[in-house]
Amino acid sequence: MPIVYTYPTVTPASDDLLLLSDASDSRKITKSATISSVLGLGIDTKRVVVSSAEILALHTTPIELIPAPGANKIIQILSAMAYVDFNSVIYVKRNLELIYTGATKATFEWTNAVLSANLDYAQYAKFATLPSAEVNTAVQLSIDTATANGDSPITIYITYKTLDV
């Protein structure tokens, strides 16, 4: 068997395989895993397209982005981005928010620049308050105050982990 440093160096593709030893097995059996499965270990990204009608109703009808994860689990939001696919009419300036179901304050928010965009526009969400979550609680998209007008769909990309507690 050749010495490891004699192998050629490559840029791995997501479906390339890695060899690893199963530490949970006393025999340390060698197994393989794809690069993408290792990189995404426990991390998920969700894409949700929100229509203009849904945005106009967000203040009274939040949209569930991530369902409640189940008993003894908490959703940890790692990042979130909003992309406005501008049509022709801007929304009245308001803050889009990520909230945990039942929360009274946003955990992450997008400034009113997202809703007042007059061209295609993307923005990462920022902390609104110190993040806190309850066990087995969904994550919703909401808005701080009702908005008006606007006809552009917004795509939300949210990256998160589900933690066992």
C-alpha cells in the first residue's frame, strides 16, 4: 500500500467518497461516506418561495418555514437570506422576521430594505434579539407590521441544525 502523501491531490466533488473508521464498532470497521454527507452533517438548508399575496398577509398569517422538530429537539438557525424577485411595485417598508412559533419577538430580521427594494435584491438576516428557542418549536416567517401594495415574490433560504437536548 502506498504512503498517503504519494497520492495525487485533487479538489473533491460532492459525490466523491472518503474512507473512515467506525468508532462505534469495537473492530473499527472501515466504511465510506460521500463528501456532501460529511459537509452537511446535521446541517439543512430550506428554500421557500413566498408569493406577494402571502407577504401582504404575513402580519396576521405567518408562514411556517421549518416544522417543529419533535420531542427533545431545538432548531438552531445558522443563517437566512431573502431574495426579492422584483416585479413592478414595492411594498410599504416593514421588517421581515424569523420567529419561533408563539414568540413575541423576532430572533432574526431583515431590514425594511428587503420590502422596499425596487430591483432584484438579496440580503442576509441579522440578529434581532438574542436567539432563544423552545424545545419542539417551529420557525415561522412573519412581519412586524402589516404592509401594503407590493407584487414581488420573495425567496427565503434558511440554513439550520436540529439539536438534540
